[in-house]
Amino acid sequence: MDIQKIITEIVLEEKVSLCSGQSAWETKAIERLGISGDGNVPAGKIRAAGLPYR
């Protein structure tokens, strides 16, 4: 995955969609850029957000 390419090609609406997520455990996929919505959220980020980790 070429991060620099993604940064130059991602549009505002796509950036905003990544902030909200598909669900509490999944990111939204942006298929045209190769970003998957796989739901791999590190436990440390969950705890930092004040969410319960199960």
C-alpha cells in the first residue's frame, strides 16, 4: 500500500467517513484506494477512547 499515493488521492468525504467508521469495531472501506474495512482495531486505541474492551 502506497501511503503517499493514498494521501494525495483521498477526498474530504472519504476522510470524514474514516473518522466515523462502519460500526464500533469496523472502519469504512474505501475500495478504490485499497483501504479495507476489516475491523482490526488495536485494544490500546479502544481503551484510549474510553470504550470497554471485551
